[in-house]
Amino acid sequence: VQLQASGGGLVQAGDSLRLSCAASGGTFRTYVMGWFRQAPGKEREFVIIYSWSGGTTDYADSVKGRFTISRDNAKNTVYLQMTSLKIEDTAVYYCAAGRIWTHVAALYEYWGQGTQVTVSS
């Protein structure tokens, strides 16, 4: 499975942005999908995880009520909709796929290349 993340950019605080993660060479449907982010000088942190087969979602406390995940089966794509963006959301965002329901980045098998999200004041 190859993952291609896209949609990042420079926005102002309070704006919205939608990231995409497209899969090729396989299907998401048996995987757990994760979105993680990494700010400069910080470790990669969990944002959202989603079970494609069960439809279960878990959110980091820092993004609850602001970020949501959705999917397009036909396009084999998962979306991260981000609203009410804050300066502290600035990071490189990565999508990942794995077989274990976990917040631990190291346990995910496949990673997209990352897309930069910068939120300015």
C-alpha cells in the first residue's frame, strides 16, 4: 500500500483546511487509518485514528470538536477536515495505515510523505 497525503498549506487562525490521503496498491478497508502530526522539535503525535471496517474513530483531545475524518470508498481516499485551526496546529501532517488500533506511530506499517500545515495569526 502506498499513501499519498496532500492538501496542506498556509492558513490563518480560525480557517479550515482539508487534507487527503489516497491509497494505491491496495485498499484501506482492512486497515486502521491514522493521522499524525509533527511540529518542529517535537515528536510525532497522534491526531485521529479510524477503523475503516468498523467506522470507529478516536480523536486526540487537542482536536476534538474541530477535526473530523471522512472517506470516499470509490476514490480509496481518507480526508481530514480541520476547522477552527489554531497556531499550535502548525505541523507536518502524515497519514498512516496499520493493522492495530493504536495511537503509537511506530506500530503503523505504511506512511504517506507528509504535508505541511502552517497556521498564522
